[in-house]
Amino acid sequence: MGLFDRLSRVVRANLNDMVSKAEDPEKVLEQAVIDMQEDLVQLRQAVARSIAEQKRTEQRYQQ
């Protein structure tokens, strides 16, 4: 194992440790809920667009 590999591993380990210590579990969960709510809005919009496109396609087919 080369010197740079070892040095890289040490730096990554230290950075991960600092991030872990800085994380507040409650805030992380709150942010996860916010992210999921935003995703839900986007998914609902995508479903609405798909349903509208399906209806347009069905109308064109019936004509």
C-alpha cells in the first residue's frame, strides 16, 4: 500500500469523523422528511402529467 493511499485513507477517516460529530440526528431526520415531502410533490405532478397524457392519447384514439 502506497503512502498516498494511506494518507488518503487517514484524511477520509478524519473527515468522516468530523461530519459524524457535527450531525444532529433530529436535524438530519427533519431534513429527510422535508426532502421526501418535496419528492412527493414532484411525483404527484409527474403522475398528473401522465394521467393527462393518457387521457389525451385515449381521446385521439377514439376520434
